[in-house]
Amino acid sequence: MMIGSMPTYRCFLLDKDGKLSDVSFSDHETDDDAVSWAERRLRTYSDCSHAELWVDDRIVRMISR
């Protein structure tokens, strides 16, 4: 999904059991910018053990604590 000229990334935050705790959306110019954003999101959720970052149907990165 694209809003304007930047792709919209989705960050799924999951707990230690793999259950979804939060999902958020944000537009970024590059994958690296989006990864930094997802890492910051994960740090703010102490009950989450990992994040999945997606753009369209492509997984960009899986991030663990």
C-alpha cells in the first residue's frame, strides 16, 4: 500500500507466545528508515519479544530483542 510517493510499512509486535500485541503503520523512504522505526517501536513495548516489519506482501525484517 502506498500513500503519496512513499511506501507504507506495517510493524507487527508479538509477545513471547507469538500473539499479536500491536500493529502500526508508517511511511518511510527506505527499508533502513523503516527498520529503525520498528526497532524503536519494539523497545517501547516491554511485553513484546519480537517484531515483523512488512511492506506490501514482502517481509522486510524480523527483529528480536
